Amino acid sequence: MPITDIHEVTRMRFVTYNMLDLTLNPNSLSEASRQRRVIDTIRSLDADVIAVQELKSPPASAARLAAELADRTGLTSTVPTNGTARTVHAVAVGDNTVHTALL
């Protein structure tokens, strides 16, 4: 029997990426080069959602780091809150210096 109902399929690509203590303020040429490779890799993945781990910063600046990474990769790190126009960063702030975020 032929299929008569045709449903549009929506696909989303989810990726996880361990940043291994990524900071966007390089303190050496090798770290600056690594940052460029990470950003280029994220761009090349063409993912809809990327969960990143081990963003390195003081807890108070974790959201800013996620926002800067999102900006450099052409993504966003904010989500709306409770159906309002207000947005928050999708960041889980760790208790020390390493955090996770969604882009």
C-alpha cells in the first residue's frame, strides 16, 4: 500500500565540543592559533545547537565569554525567558573557572 501522508521532516544537528580550558584572551601565539582553529571548526560543523564544555573564565564573566564565542562563530548564546522578549545566556556557570554553554 502506498504512503499517502507525506510529512515534512525537520532535521537538527546537535554537536558537543570540549573546549579544553578555552579562553578568548590568548596569552601566547599557540593559544591564539588554537582559538582560531576552534572557531573555524565550529563554523565548519554547520550545527544548529552546539554544547560547549570547559569555557575558562571567572564565574562572573562566563556569560560574556559564551556570547563572544557565539559572536565569533556566527551563532548566538541567548534564549528567551518564559515567552517574554527578555533573553538570558544559555550558560551553566561552574563553581570555579570552567563552564558549559549552548550556542
